[in-house]
Amino acid sequence: MEIEGESPKHVTLDIMHEDALLTSIKEKMEHISLSKCVCRVPEELYKTNEEKYFPTSLSIGPLHHSNHSLKPMEDQKWRYLNALITRKPNAEATLDTCINSLRQVEQKARKFYGQPIPMESDRLVELLLLDGCFIIELFLEYAFKNLRRRDDLCFSSSDSLSHLRCDLILYENQIPFFILDQIFHLVPVPKHCHLSLIDLALFFFKKLIPDCGNHHQKTREIFTPQTHHLLDLIRQHYLPTHSTQVVTLPNVGHTYIPQVSRLVSLGISVERATTESTTNIQFFNGKLNIPSLEIHSYTEVLLRNLIAMEHCSHGCSKHVTSYVVLMEGLIRSERDVRVLQEREILIDGHGREKEIVFLLQRLHVDVKRDDFYYRGLCEEISKHQTRRRDVCWVGMGNVYHRTQFGIAGFSLAVVLLVFLFTGAFFSTVYFLLHHFQ
């Protein structure tokens, strides 16, 4: 009888211990995966370019909710919340379910930001519900025109929609994607909508995502569990789909790459690559394959905020930052722009060669050598140039021995090589001083 009385206590203690361990592990997982997903952009990045990082018409999330200049869109948020929730009967029950669901993840949402959120529980839950429902309804009305009112401010002009789209890709203007996904599965989505939340988001941002329409199924399968927010969803489409050779370099000089017009003059073939990602740049057998990049009104804002995300988010790789550094190295003149336009690598229907050069100069960023994703590619190009120089030296030796010009011909070739190498040397020094810490 004594053993029987002690057994249940022992089992109860084990269960309590296991529950505590389970809770501890879950908290650590959430802390690592969500810690500082969205932080304030440092002044060194946004200085003199505030309009590229801070919302001008729409506040999403808690970081800019107190900006009085963004208040006009608050009424539109409430209209969209009402349209979404009341689309079917029992709106009050749906609203109650959403509120209770968000209360359960409130603390998880607070950890999403890199600073304390000075808002009471009810106020934060209301904000997440209002902003989440606004985004979902905006996506639905963009995909299905029959859902829109004729006097809808969001669709009153192409400029209005462009401003909203720009604000929704700002790094500081994000809410957790798990909040959007949670609300999406609780609200009454129209029966004729068979698209997932991911599909709706990609359709809304299709101008910003390369070849978006061809990869929806892949996106649903791969990105849904790992997506932090809408900007992160877009960024995942810019990540390379294959690994690039990374080598241990003896010095930082091997991260230099000549501008594209010079590469062509050196005999390197520059071609457009057909691939799923803009950052899938490869060099093989004397050919540099670069995927196409469309230049549009969102390009600068998008690249700036992707760079800010990589700079601020804990443990985030520097793929987009490395891409911008590499492209700035390749494009240093209008001639470089024209070379890439002729090969349909840069797509711009407005003849803005000078503006594209200035755009990349404005985007100037620094990246450490160990974080530079394309250093292996630059190493291979450097080796290729060395092999070509060796061939040139052998060829000049043959000229010396076989032609009637003899020493004169050899000397002329040497002078030309010295001229080319000196130019490459100074270009390398210039590139290193401006790009690498």
C-alpha cells in the first residue's frame, strides 16, 4: 500500500518536469527564431534618405503607429476590417475568435521587435488585428476587383497603390507573418478565392519579384514555415538557389571585379542567365552569366530595405548586400549600363543610363570580406585574367622570335600590357577603398 501511494506522486512530478522542459525549449526556439526580426534602421543607413525607409502614407505595426501624418489611412483600415469580418454572418463571433487567438501570441509578437513595445495588451492586440485585416483585405481586393467599392481610396489611382506598396516593403513597417497567417485562417475569405495567403501576397508584389508567376507552388512548399514578414518573403526570392564556391583568400584584393565594359574588352563573355533568382551570378569557362534585373520605381526602396534587413536582423546573411556591391563594381559608367542593356541583363524602358549609375552610387554600402558572397566568383575571374596574361606573355615571346619586327614588336606589347595593368591596379585600389572595411 505504501508503494502504491507513492507511485502517483512520482508520475505527477515527471509529467510536471516534462511540461516545464517543453515550455523552456519552446521559449528558447521562439527567442532565437524571432529575436530582433524587425529593428530600428540605424542612422548611418537612412541619413538624408528618410523617405526610403519610413512610411509616407501607411503605418503597419507598432514602430510608426504614433506618426500623426499617417492618421488619414487609419479610417481606411477600419473600413477594411469591417468589410472583411462582416463578409459572412456571425461577425461578432469571428471578431471574438480573432481577438482570443491574438491574445495567445501577444508575447510572441512582442519578441518580434528589437525593442520594448510600450503598449498595453489590448492596444497591441487591436493594432495587430487592424493592420493584419487591412493587409489581407487589400490583397483580396487587389486580386478580385469585384470586392472593391468604387470610392476605395487605395485603388483611386496608380500612385495611391504605389505608395501603399512602397510602405508595405519598408523594413520598419512590418508585422509578424504568423499574425497574418493566423488571422487569414479565421476570417471569412470569399468562396471564389482559392489562393493561399502566400499566393495573394506574391500576386500583390509581383512587380517586385523576379519570375514570381512561375514559382508559386515552390514558394508555398518552401517559404511558408520560415517567413518572418512580407519583406522577408520578397527577399527569399532574391536568394541564390545554388551555392557559390567560397574560397579562403590570401588577401582582400581578390574580391575586386573590373567594370563590365572592361571585362568584355578583356575577352570575357557577359551573357544573360536564365534562372530563378536575380543573385544567381556565375562565372565559368570565360563566361560571366548574370540574371536580368528590371529597374522600376520600387527598385531603390526595395534594395535599401533588403540591405537594412540584412544589416539589422540577427544571423541574416548578406546576399542582397553582396549583390549590390558586385553590381556597383560592374556598373561604373553609362557605357557599362548600355553593355548590360544590350544583353537584356538590365531592363529599363526609359533610357536612364545615367540615373542607373547614380542609383547604384546612392546605394553604396560596405561589406566585410567574410560576408561578401561573391568573393569566390571574383577569385575565379582574377585567375582567368592571370591565365590570359600568361598566354599573352607566351604570345609576345613568339612574336619576338618569329616576326621581322623583333624587339620593337615585343617592346610595344610590353608597353600595352603595362598600360592595361596599371589601369587595373588603380581601379582595384579605388574599388577596395570604397567597398570593403
